[in-house]
Amino acid sequence: MTTSPFQQRITTTLDAVRLQRPLVHNITNKVVMNFTANGLLALGASPIMADAIEETADMVDLANALVINIGTPSDRTGMVMQCAVSHAHNTGKPWVLDPVGAAATRFRLDTARLMLEYRPNVVRANASEIQALYTGELGGKGVDSTETPEAVESLAMTAARDWQTTIAITGATDLITDGYKQVRLHNGHPMMARVTGTGCLATALTGAFLAVEGDGLTAVTAALALLGIAGERAAAEVAGPGSLHGKLLDELYLLTPDIMNQHLKLEEQ
Amino acid sequence: MTTSPFQQRITTTLDAVRLQRPLVHNITNKVVMNFTANGLLALGASPIMADAIEETADMVDLANALVINIGTPSDRTGMVMQCAVSHAHNTGKPWVLDPVGAAATRFRLDTARLMLEYRPNVVRANASEIQALYTGELGGKGVDSTETPEAVESLAMTAARDWQTTIAITGATDLITDGYKQVRLHNGHPMMARVTGTGCLATALTGAFLAVEGDGLTAVTAALALLGIAGERAAAEVAGPGSLHGKLLDELYLLTPDIMNQHLKLEEQ
Amino acid sequence: MTTSPFQQRITTTLDAVRLQRPLVHNITNKVVMNFTANGLLALGASPIMADAIEETADMVDLANALVINIGTPSDRTGMVMQCAVSHAHNTGKPWVLDPVGAAATRFRLDTARLMLEYRPNVVRANASEIQALYTGELGGKGVDSTETPEAVESLAMTAARDWQTTIAITGATDLITDGYKQVRLHNGHPMMARVTGTGCLATALTGAFLAVEGDGLTAVTAALALLGIAGERAAAEVAGPGSLHGKLLDELYLLTPDIMNQHLKLEEQ
């Protein structure tokens, strides 16, 4: 398999993250805080997590990128998130949105749509969430998708252009588009869906890559490729999802650009 | 060991959970959110966790069962929990209560007793908590019990009848009663008490079984049997509780009705 | 290596914790709750975590020691923490402060300084945090330090005397001082910095040792020695930080006074 310029740029961003150790600020859900902080540390980034309004702007200023995940929303954290993305937008800080469960309830859909107004650099979601965000119709099954990325492909292209962002829809095959270019990623393993927060971790890692790589499409593709390959390698070693949880973090720590190049299953369009 | 009709029904509910993949809504404590979400996923159920009043009724409507765990209570989450159980009660949604630390402080005891008014299908607790709930007297050691299930056996029978629920008291031997029938379960391993949230996980798994099995006694016995056997098998493979945490989830993922039938140590009365 | 009276006292406190199983109350950050509860259980202590104002004084009264960690502060938890430390101070309950991120934002620095007024028995922090607390100047990199313990050594001596507390600054070498005596600890492994909350765990374990050992210098040295040696032993067995997370807890469970005496690398001054 030859290595395209895009693929080369993806793997070199991994070195950049490890060299620069970017500070990634997370306002995220209570279920995955520990796991995503550990994922960022394993990769080589420096996570911070905070949700007090008193320090929101300070934290955005300190950080090299911002991660917003609405997985356990409340009126209080919604306000903090709005303050953070507004400040990020005004100061040019890159940020990524994970609209967890936006297809499940009107409250989450409204919260996620409010965030969209502040122009995230990347939206990482499942197919039902992107569909709900764009159409305004609820769906999915709780925080899980009932659609495949392929089923919402043309909608995602349109949405990415309308929202002026990059959309990454994860599933058996990940679909990534900025509304013009499209990338499909065939890495990953089904057992990863049995570990809570692998989607949230994909979003957090995207934050780390956004801190060192200005192009959203490159940053999120790098994050998803890294996580997918780490998941494949980890799944090959374990009997179940409890052990996968730890091994996945080990592989994030161990992966090199060379290993990524060997395992990457990527199609560009 | 012959297999009783009750035992058969217990093991077949495991297949039902895996086939139906019920959506289980959890309003639970911050210490165990990640572990119990992973436990539900390992089993084959679909967890959701949320505690915003704005989406409480929607989440209960979406879910196939509700889990209420008062492990880190506040006035805000107490109100959300009351809203959720009231809605579950009015709409006939099955739900399970875990009164974590109800024996430790008056605030927790009052919170747990308020929840009881909305008629949980199952109460999963330790002996000190059941004693405190019934007598109104504090006791225990923090969130741990200072009584054995056996010591509160007759009190539990009376309480189950009074509250019209099924009570499951976990300990070295688990005691389960709906006020008429009694079940004792001798599965499990002492090292499980060194992993935070194994009791909370028992409650969360009970939610998954309640979603597919209308009888509370059957549902909670299935959950405790599954967890106890998974714990035994996991403990045999590890040196300490850190590894048990992951292996326990692996075993929840791997267990089959056949393995359950081979290892189940159950007495019916 | 001969065993000094101080070293002997350190290792015997480990037996005391396991014998007494102290109840340790934690008001701590949402990222590390699960990990630090598991660490306390692995050691042999009994953790409780709560942050409701309604039960704050009750929990402090029930507990044998109190752990305050400001890692994810808010106005609500700040008030609860102040209530808890005020009650601990007034009733003579030992407590330990972890000023997470005190060097990062003014809000955290002010919160941590307010806590200091209630005279913690021990402050466990990194070098940037101690420097910020003493000088009032922000610094560090998020929740990470940009200084070594050695660089703030004389400042720490002065601060410990001024605040009438014991200060433990963790890093490649840990520096511990009550303002008069100094201890250096050379245990630990660099990979521990890739697991979120190892510093927070050091603080939580200090709470357990404070519950059985009245001298703060002895208690925190015991906690840091135990964790450092556990980390060394765990790191030798694993490929990355995901597996280290679990193995570290296993080693906390398995360590004996004999193993501690064999591995302890301690200098007294």
C-alpha cells in the first residue's frame, strides 16, 4: 500500500502531539472523565477537566484545544459549555463537539444545536446524532445509533458545508467529511462498542490533534485512525471488554507512525 | 445438581437480555458511573446515564428499566430521582433502588425512604441499609454493612411484604425475598468487596434483567447469580482487585447459561 | 541498608491501616473518584465519597480522616469543602489537602488558600502548586508542574512552618517536610504520570495513614512510599499505562511491610 500525502500528514501529526504535549481542556460527561483523561495521557497529551464558570475563560485561554461533550448535560454545565465555546470562538481556539445523545431527547438536541452556533472545528458523533442535529427529528436508541454512517452520508456532506465544519461519523466504517473531501476509515473492532466512552475518547483525542494540526479533517482522521488501530491491536490480545479498556490505553501509548502506516485502512474521495 | 424451574428461568433471562439489549437508564453515583456502564455493556444491555431534570421524563420513557442509586446524593439529584421514580411508577416502568449509605446519615435515609414511596420493583442493599430503612435507626460503617444478611432475615421478610417489593441483601451469602419466597445464593468471592461499586453493579444488572423479566425475584436473583459467578471466575485468575475490576467485566461478557447452570449455588425456600 | 526508627514507624503504620480499616471521607474530583476509592479499598481502608451539604458534618463525624481534593471545583463543592474542613478543624479530625491545579487559575488558587486557613495536617501537591499557594503567583501547565520539588525546597520549608503543616511535594524525587525535618523519597516510576490521578491517589492514601498515625510527616511518607513502591513493581510487569492502572491497585493490595522495607529509598535530613 502506497502512502498518500494525506496519510503521511496524518501519521506525522502523531509525532507532533507527542513532541508538543498539548494541554487539552475537557468539559465532558461524568461517565467517561477518567477514561478520556487516561486516553489523552496515554497518547502523550496533557488533559485538564473543569466545569466551574469562575474559571471557564481562564481554562480555555490556557488550553491548546477544547473538547465539549454533552453526555451528562445539566442547565449548569450547559451554561459553562456555552461560555467556553463562545470564548473559544472569539479567541480562535480550536474545539471539537461531541453531541452525545442528541438524538435521544429534545433537551440534548437543543443543547447540541446551541453549541453548533459557535462553529466547532470538528463534530464527532454517531449517525443518528448527526441526522437529528441536521433534521431536528429525534431517533437512535439512547446514546447509540440506529443508523449506519453510510445511510446519512449525503446529509453529512450537506451539513458539513452548512455548518462550515468537519463531521466525523463513527461506526463499523468511519465517515469523515468537510463537505467537499470525504474519507472512509475501516479500522477498529466491534468489541470497542462494549467499552463505554470509546466514542468520547475519539473526540478527546481529536482535541489533542486539533491542538497541533490546523486542518480539522486531518486532525479527526488522525484521531480516529489511531484509536481504531489501537482498538484492533488491543482486541487481538483480550478475552473481553474489561481487559480491552486497559489494553486500548496501552496501545495508544505504544503506537508509532510506522505501526499506523502499516495498519491504516483509509480511502480518500 | 438438578435444575429447578426457577433456576431454568434465571438462566434463560440471560439469553433474553442479550437478545433484546434493553436500554437501562441510570441515575447513579459519580464513583461508579464508568464501572456500571461498562458492566451493562459487557452483559449486552445498553446503558444511559443522565441527571438533568429537563430530560428526566423523556429518559424514563425511552428506557426499558430504571436504576436509582443514591450513592452521591444532593438536593438537585434527589429531585431528579424523585421525578424519575414518580414517572416510572405512574407509567409502569420497572425500577430498582440502591439505597447506598442509607444507614450512614439521616439525609441518605430520608432520601431512600422517599424513593420507597414510589414502589421499586426491587431494593438491592446491604444488611445495615435494609435495617436502617425499616427501623429508621442509623448504623453500618459508612457505605459498608456491620450486619450479615442472616441477621436481618426476618426483618427483610416483613419489610418486603410491607413495601410490596423484592429485597435482595448482598453479603457472603445473598438473601433474596419477596416477603413469601426466599432464595439464598452462595456465589461470589471476598475480593469483590475490594472493588468499589460491585454492589452498585449488582443493582445496575438487576435493572437490565427487570427490563426483560416481570418477576422481581427472578430478575434480581439472575443478576446476583451472574455477578457472583463472574466474580468467582475472575478472582481465580488475578492477584488483586485492580485486575479483578477488568476481569469481572470480561466474565460478564463471556458467561453463558450453561456456565451459569454449572456454577450456580442456590437454595430456594 | 539499615532500618531507621522513622522507617520502622512508616512500615508499621501499614499494618495499622489494615488492622483498623479506617473510614476515609473524600470530597474529591470527578475524574479520579473511582480510582481513588479503589486505591483505598486495595490498601485495606474503607472509602466514602459524598458532597451534599446536608450530610457534610455527619460524614466528617463518622470518618476517621478527611481528604479534600479541589480537582473539579465549583461554587457548590467549594462551600461543602469549607463546611467539611471547618468541622474537621473544630473537632480535631485529621485532614489532608490536595490543591489540584492551584497554579492554573485564580479561582483554584483562591479556593485552595481558603482551605489552608483551616489547618490541614498535610498538603500533598506538585511543585508549581506549592509555589503558587505560597507566592500567590499562577504557573504550571494546567494541573501539571513546570517546577521540580528541588526548585521549591526552601520555599516549602518556610511554607510548612508558616502554615504549621506537613508539605509533601511529589515528583521524580518526593520532598516531604514539616518545616524542620526533611525527607526525600526516591521511589516511583515515570509511567505513573501517564495514569490520571496517581497524585490524587497519593493524597487519598495519606488520608488513610493519617487516620491511624498522628504525625503528619510519618503518615504522608508512608503513603508516598507505599504508592511509589507499588508503582515500581507494577510498572515492571506492564507494557503501558492502561495496564499499570490495574496492576498498581493489585500491588497496593499485595504489599507488605517486608516488601516495603526491601524497596524503600528514603533519605532523612
